[in-house]
Amino acid sequence: MKIEVLGSGCSKCRSTIGIIERAARDLDVDVEIIKVEDRGEIKRLGVSSTPAVMIDGKVVHSGGLPPHYKVQGWLNP
């Protein structure tokens, strides 16, 4: 599963990646996490609040840290 984390690379962006990695490990799901830090690209994708998470080209979260249970829902619908 391809997951994109959009943001400046701040601590919240890094924490978001960690939350996704832990949830994937807990569910034994393979994920490919791609960091998108280019502000122009983030704006082009229509994201105004970061960190944001995209799965299969769809924004599923924007602004703040996503809770672990929510990430598990994305990975195991």
C-alpha cells in the first residue's frame, strides 16, 4: 500500500510516519511511505494543513497527529 505523508518534515510529520509504521507492523501490512515536503506540490494537491496523509491519491487526514486507531482503519478497512 502506498502512503504519502505531506508536510515540511517537522516533528509532527515524523511522528505521523511513526504512527503509520507502528499500525502497519501491528496489522502485518506492507506499506510504502513516501514523504512529500515540496510546498508547491502540497499546495497543488489541495492540502492547506499539515501533516496530511494520502492513500491511493486521496487525502484521508489533514492537520495534527492521526490517532493510532484511525490509522489502523485506513490500513485494514
